[in-house]
Amino acid sequence: MRSGAQAYALIPAPTGAQTIRDYRIGPLDTLQISVFQEPDISSTGTVVDAAGNISMPLIGRIKATDQTATELADHLAAKLAERFYVDPQVTVTVLSSVAQRVTVQGEVEEPGIYPISGPTTLLDAVALAKGETENAALREAIVIRYVDGERMGAVFDLKAIRRGDAADPAILARDVIILGHSNSKRIWHDVLRAAPLLNVFTQF
């Protein structure tokens, strides 16, 4: 599990259109595929099937998931260039996305799976889950992400982010955010709840 500078090396703060650029196509996404000056093999409304594949004239079925739009366009261009066209110009646009969701778990008010649209940060994701509980360990906000098929994790300090002492990292589709539990906070809140009954805070 990475923390500090290593955490931000894995999951950096957003820079411009980083979140959109890095989005990876998922099952049931709808794509527009344009081949320059070739309307017969271009398409609008190509749906990625549940297995992660699309079908395209001349090429047939091809895997689309876990690629960015640019990567898929390059892949399709390479396939067309193998047998059919000289230097084909292919553009892929994600028209709608079912896969743009994040999971927020742990010490948040409403854990669950939430849709995201456009650039999203860690604080945004926690807010989608209605914020942290009173027992949350704000210095133990974990973000789990698959990078090149490998499950990676990084720990961030929400207190430092809110103070402006640390950057707010960018969250991508299919990230998992887990807010840790603070035993010391739980014990303190239990004491406060019991205080009226135990008469802990008596006047001298």
C-alpha cells in the first residue's frame, strides 16, 4: 500500500482533462467509430457487449474493454491497415458510459456504487457517499485501482487535503474508495454518549 509521494505517483491530482483522457472503455458502453472518408464502415451507436467486444465491418469481433478511446482507435486502424486500407484514420468517441462508476466503502454515511460524470476527485467521491461517519479515520482514505491488470492501492490524508496541505487526487471510473475506521474516535464518541448517564463531567 503506497502513501505520501508514492501514493500521488500512482494516483495523481487531476490535470485538465486527465480523467476523461484516461477513461477506459467498459462493457455496455456506447461508442461512435469514425473512419475518415469511409462512411460504410463507420458507425454511431456501437454498443460494447457484456463480454467486452464490438463488431466492425471487415474486422469482425474485437476486444474493446480496458482500452482508452485513443488506444482502441489505434488498434482498429492497425487492423484495417493489415489488409484493407492504406493509413486509415480512425476516431473513437465514447457516447455514453455504463462503466463510469466508483465504489465507496468503509466509514461513510451511505456506502455504495455511484455514477460519476467528468473529472472527479477523492473529496467528490466521499461527498457522493454523504460524507464520512463520526468514527472515520480521515488519515486512512484508501483508493484501490487496477493499473495494467494489477490491483494497486494508495492511502491519502483527507484532513491534509481539506486544509489545502495536500492535493486532492483524481478518481477514475471503477476505482474503489475505502475510508478507514478510527478506534480512538469510536471510544471517545462512546464516552460522550455515556457521559450524561455516568455523570462524567461534574462541576467542582
